[in-house]
Amino acid sequence: MSAGGAADAGGAADAGIAIEAHALTRRFGPVVAVDGAELSIPRGRIYGFLGPNGSGKSTTIRMLCGLIRPTSGTMRVLGLDIPRQAEALRTLIGYMTQRFSLWEDLSARENLAFMASIYTLAPDHAVQRIAAAVEEYRLAEYLDRPAGTLSGGQKQRLALAAATLHEPPLLMLDEPTSAVDPQSRRDFWESLFTLAARGTTILVSTHYMDEAERCHALAILDRGRIVANGPPQKLMAELPLQVLEIETEDTVGARAALRGLDSLRSLAQLGLRLHALLAPGEADVVARVERLLAEQGVSAVVRRSAASLEDVFVGATLAGGGGR
Amino acid sequence: MLPASLRRTRAIAVKELRQLSRDRLTLGMVVGIPLVQMLIFGYGINYDVRHIRAGVVDLANTQASRALVADIASSQVVDIVARPPGAEELRRMIVTGEVHAGLYIPPDFERRRIDATRPVAQVIVDGTRPGVDTAVRAITDAPLPGRAGLVRRATPAIEVLTEFNPERRTAVQVVPALIGVILSMTMVIFTAIALVRERERGNLELLITTPVRSIELMVGKILPYIGVGLVQTTLVLLVGVLLFDVPINGSLLELYLGAGLFIAATLGLGLLISTIAATQFQAMQLGFFTLLPSILLSGFAFPFEGSPRVVQYLAQVLPLTHFVEILRGVILRGATLAELWQPVAKLAAFLVVAVGLAAVRFRKRLD
């Protein structure tokens, strides 16, 4: 049922779901790269994988593309059983690797033309799609330059243009912005939202908090496990930790004083501010911290703060690591 | 419109040609390697051994012995460069490599001349050097006027007729086969690297997520290099005909058909290597690993009839063996491909097996 699988995609059961994975596990020898991942990614949304290097983001994406076989577990991507029906999936996905993987000795135009023929777009349709991509991703100026001479941001746009020429309903982007300046990253995300608005499902991995926060929903990965998932606002609102900001001239003294707190889970310094995550449960935590600092002779202003996505990330990875 | 499969194959082939046309160094090698090799080997290889450095010990020192030495010297097979005083010194000079052959004339030379049962002199040959032994033997068989009193025939018992190369020129034997050797050198490495380079640069990870099939990728990669190989064939043939007067007795079309088949088979081998090697360095090493046996066992330089059975079987697996057979057949003997169906069929079988294995081994996966 290689062809039938694609038709199933429209079935009532998974009408709104682009990617489903159950107990997905991949081992490389003794290393468990992905450990029992559960995924349910709705269509037409941007879904993020947030995690440090080595957390299993790339391995998961590669398994979902059918490039790597899982050790165990099941996957359905656009209604297709992966890896069994991986070949049928090829025309339905666009893939961007971490590293620029178009041909650096070919011009931007030649790269696009090559990808159009590989996806066997009809010649006049190919011309039309390339023209549209050049317009949309502002490639006109660089069209005849070897791709290897383009800047990080230009390569990025070219790679996205190439991955979307055949209008795939699903895009898999593996750390697409790791070699790109902030302005180009912003532009790139504008393009992703445009694609999502047209109904494209986008799975994107990143280790940038600001990018993760732009996703409709995300999964936080830590050492192969999904330690939290959901829309970023929901994750931030429901963070089971208290967030304090402590402003002081004597950051060294304050840090030393705070280390005595049992409930302290994480402490980070930003200039003259300390950002603390504390276990929930304590009634008047602000008063307690103020008292503690005063006892040590540290003058400081303590206030509660809303959780950021970074707090969610730190909290989730702490739990995953069994506490530190 | 072409079927999807052919369109993808063509796209790969066009891309490959474009990349090749941008790569100046490789383009230079496409033309430069065959020309340089052809000049070096065409002029350099000569089975007709001459001017071997030799020493003479003449303990008789009679008129006849001096005449014998002069006759041998005039044959030009040996150059007499030393006259050591005795047999011991002569041996010493062969050990040190000062001379590679020596003539020893004993004191009783005159008595031996009239005794037909004993040799008149001895030639000592350095057996470590290929070809010297055979060449020096030839002078001992030569009719030397100085060897008076020796019984010899006016005409040989059996006449030898050297067909297709009556002047017994080495170039005629070597140049046609050189086409095969030169193509082996460039083709295997070119393709082996073409695929491994894409893997190293990350292009392959992108390609395997597209609908392109393994066999389309393999064939698309081979096609442009068949063209490159035919260009090299033409270059070598031109040099062979213009500089070395090699006659082309067979059909030029059949020669090119045979060359195309061999090139495809060699490229198939290159692709197979590329599915094994992880880096360009490994691909190069594996390429050279197949090259040396090809050159030494294919019958290009030495007849493999003398090799042990096992090695002869090994030679049968090497595509160059069959191509050398085809080249000599078509170019020199004027044979047709139909008459040479055996090596043609073996080459075709090699091509199918190599490309098939490469396509099977090349998985569209990363693990």
C-alpha cells in the first residue's frame, strides 16, 4: 500500500496530524540518542525541537525523514509508515541540513534548476517556481554567483528556496539558522511563517531560545528524552518553579548567600542581576531571600519575575538530569 | 516529456558535467595525464634491451679471443665498460652493480675452440634484472664470425614469422594497450572521488532525501565520464598514430565501442569503491589498490600465460585484461568485435555486476 498510504493521510483518524511517533528509540552502540520519544505534531504549524547539541534533535529528524532507521518504535509521517514507506515520502518533504548542502561550485540558478529536475517539475512549472522563489527569497542579485561565495544568510535563503520548489506539505529543518546573523534569522523566520500560513507543516530544530519561542509548539530535548512539550506560552505559564530577580552591586556576596538556600535550583547572572529558579511551595519566598541577603550584609532588591522560555528549558533539563 | 527516471538521471549527468567544467585542475588532468603518460611510456618502454653495462675478463688474450670480444661489443647489446683482471673481480663488479653482465674467456680458450664438446667462454648475467638474461642469451646465439670451428646451422630449423609487427617494435605492442592503462588510471579515481566528495561535503545527505533513485544516481554519475574517457582515448590514439606510427588495422567505430564498454566497466568499479570508501583519501588508496594488479597482470607488460592458475583467474576479473585483448585485436590484428566476443562479453558482465553492486550497496540512508 505504498500509494494508498498517502491517501490515508486525508482520512478522518489523523486529519489534523502531520507527524506521529510512538516510543521512538534509536541507539548507536551503547549510546541512546533518542529514548522513547512521543510526538504528535499538527498540520500547518511550526513545531520546534529545542535542545543542546547531542540531545537527539538531528537523529529524530533524520528518523522522521527515513534517513536513519529507528531501533524501536513507530512513526507515521503524513500518514505514511516510516521507514517502510520512506520513498513515497520523498516528494512530500523538503529537507534542510545543518550544513549548507547544495553544490558550492554551481551557481544559485543552477542549484535551483537541478533541484527542480530532481523533483521532476514540468519544465514550464519549474521556470515559474524558480522565478517565484527568486522573488520571494530575494535571490535575483546572486543568481549567477557560485553558491559557495554567498554569505550565510544568502545560502540560507537559497537552501530554503531549493527545499520548497516542489511545494512540499512538510518541511524538516535541522538547525537551519546555526550559521546565520540575527537579521537573517529574523528574515528566515518571516519566511517560515509565510509558508506555515499557506498550510505547510514545519519541523525545525534549534538551540536558540528566541527561535523556539516563535514556534506554535515545541518539544524540549535533553540527552535523547523529550522532557517537556507544548506551546511556549503554556510551558512558561505552567513552569513549576518560582523565578526571582535579584539586583545588587555585590553579586559575589549575593551568590554566596543564595547558595545556602535548599530550594535553589538554578542561578544565573546577567550583568548586575541574578536570575534564580527556586522550587515551588515556599509561601513568601521574596521575604525569605531578602532576609537571607540582609543577614550576610548584602544590599539587594528582590522581586518576582515571569518565567522565560530559558527558565522552562533550565527547569526541564534539571528534572531530566535527576537534579543537580 | 521524458519519463521521470530519465529526467532525474539526465539532471545528475548535467550537474556532473557542469562541476567538471568548473574544475580547471581536473580538466587539465583529463588532457594532461594521457599525453604525458603516452610520451613517457611510448618512448620509455622498450623490450629490445640494448647497452647493458658489461665487464670482460680475457685471460687468453689471443687474436681470436680479441675478435670475439670485438664482435660481441659491436652487437650493441652490451657496452664493455670494464676489464677486470680476473673472475673474482668480475663477480665483485656484478655484486656492486657496476656492471650487469660479464664475459669470461678462460686461459685455455684456444684449446676449447677446437674441442666442440666444451664452451669457449662464459657469460655471467645479473639475474636480478628483468630482460637482461634474455637479451644476453641472444648474443650467445648470434652467428659470430670470430667463433671459428664451431658447428652451426646456416638457417634455423624453424622459421619465426612475426605477424602484425614484423619489425618487432615495442611501441606497436605497448601503445594500444596503453589506452587501457591510462583510462584505468584516470577513470577509477575520477568516479570514486566524485561520489565520496559529495558525501564529504554533505551534498549526499540532501540528495538522499529527494526522489532520486540509487541507480539513477549511479548512471547519471557515469555518463559524463564516459565522454571524458572517449576524449582521452582519442588523444592517446592520435599520439600513437602520429608519433609512434601505430597502424589502426580494424574499424575505428568498433574500437570506440569497445573503449566505451571498458570505460563504463571501469567507472562501475570506481562507483563500487565510492560506496566502500568514507573519505577521498580512502577512495584514492582503493583506486590505486586495483590499478597496480591491473597493469601488471593484464598482459599489458608481461604475458600472463606464465603466471600460476590462480593469478590467471585473478587477471580474468580485471577489466583491463579483456580490454587489452580487444585493443590489440582491433587496432593491430584488424579483428571485429564479433570475433572478439569473449572479452567483450566478460567486460559487459563486469559492468553489470559492478554497477549493480554499487547501486545495491548505495543505500539511501545514513546508517
